Amino acid sequence: MTTNPQNIINTDLHLMQVVLPFCYFDLFSHPLHLDEIYHFSRFDGLTKDRIKLFIDQLVAKEIIYCFGEYYAMSNKPEWVNLRMEYNTRAQLYKAKAQKMAKLIAKFPFVKAVFISGSLSKEIMHENGDIDYFIITRKNCLWMARTFLILYKKIFLFNSHKYFCLNYFIDENHLEIEEQNIFTATEIATLLPMFGQKVCQNFYNANSWVNEFLPNHQKKPLNDIASEKDNWSTKFLSKIVESSIGKKLEVQLMNVTLAFWKRKFNNFDKQTFEKAFKSRPYISKHHPLNFQAKVLAAYTARKQNFEEKYKVIFDEKN
């Protein structure tokens, strides 16, 4: 069937925001069910029933495709079976991730732990890793990170599979600086594992996520363990607060940053800064620069849709 673009030109622009989750998640070959379409929609004035009626219209015009209870912008029914496979594997990995999160929480200066990445979205590919997003005590981020990296290298033989530590921030700098649909989606899907109060502070500091995802489902924190200083933190506190400790913190950051610059010398300065953001309060290690690639692909997907169907999405990136 050939779709006439004029058939959707005059539709409610708010309803057209329902298409945006498809533009985003199709990049990951990820079909969506109705609840997800609602949670990732960009307009908060729509009910699930109204969304369902509009999606049914798009399905009838073969703009969106329906596979049972799942929907996608691409006519790829095999994606549903893959999603089922990834969902099943994710449940097996989640138990391991929860144990690892408890272990991470015992390390000095760790204030909060989240599961991030694909597992936070109930997805795990065959060769996927378990990613963690970690909040540390102020002025101790690089020391906390070093303890965890040393543990991974010595006791886990540098394996990333169950212990991928790619994003740290400290408790005094909780607002994520990059504010776009990618970071909003990542924050909205984080699974809190430890540090109830700090997790809540993190969500409060990033309330801007609601501008991108006003319907996203808030994660409950009632059953999350509260943070408290363990014996190792108490033992090391006097050291890190001394002049020697402060110098060590800076040195650990500089050594790590120098190592990354040597290892990833193919990056230009601007790209390196985004992929390996390193400050006293943040450590980001994303050698694939995934965020930039996703945002570029998402923008292209939206523009193609706008040109094909003569609509304009009124949104920020």
C-alpha cells in the first residue's frame, strides 16, 4: 500500500509526538508495546486509549507496523522474537547485576549505584555487558573509581561482562550536563540499586528529564538500601581529607586521563572531550561515543519522516 502523505498532515500535532519513540527505538531494532509508547511519548496530555487509536490509524496506513502486542516503525516481525530472547537473558543477568551492585556499594566512598545501559531497559544481547552508573562522595570520585578498577583488573581479570564501570559523578554534581533525548532516556531507565537518599537527590537534580519524557515511569526507591559510611570509608576519610589525599585525588585523575589520551589518540579534541569527560566531579568512559552516534541517527530518522509525511515535530533534541 502506498501511503498518501496528505492523510496525516492535518492530524493533531500533539498526537504526532507519539511517532518519536519509534524514531528513537527503531535505531536499536527494539519494538515497543503500548505502555512503552506512552512512557516515552513527548506530550503529557495524551491518554493510552487515545494513543492506541492513533497508532491503529498509523498501522492501517502502514506507517507503523503491528506484531501482536508490539509496534515498530520498520516492518521487521523478527524483532519481536529477538526482543523476547533479550528480555529472557536480561532476567538471568539481573540477579548477577544486583549482587555486583551490592559489592560495589561496599567500596569506599560509593554513595549510590544504578544499573544502566541495555540491562536497565530489560535487554541483554548475547555478548552484552552489565553497566553501572555510580555516585561517589564529594572530592573522592577518582579514588573510589581507582579502587573499583583495581578490583576489576585483579580479581575479575579485567572482564567487563559483569562489571562495566563507565560513568561516575560525585554527590555535589548530580545534574547531568548533557541534556538531550539520549541522556533523558538513560536517566529515566536507570535501575536504582543502592543509596536511597542520594538516588532521590539525583532524580531531583535531573527533573529536566520530564521536559523530554513527561510520562516516564518513576522508579520506586522504598526498597533501596540507604547509604552509610562503611569501615573502609571511615578508615580512609582522614587520608583523603589531608593535603596528601587531595593531591592523590588530582594525580589519579591526571594519570587516568593521560592513559586514555595515549590509548585513544585517534580522537580529535572535541570528540575526546565528549567521550572521555574527566573532571574532579565526573568520569565518563565511552570510547564508542555512542551518544553522538545515536543523536545523529535519531535526528536523521526524524528528518526523513518529516520530509516524507510533510509534518514538523515541535521538540528539542
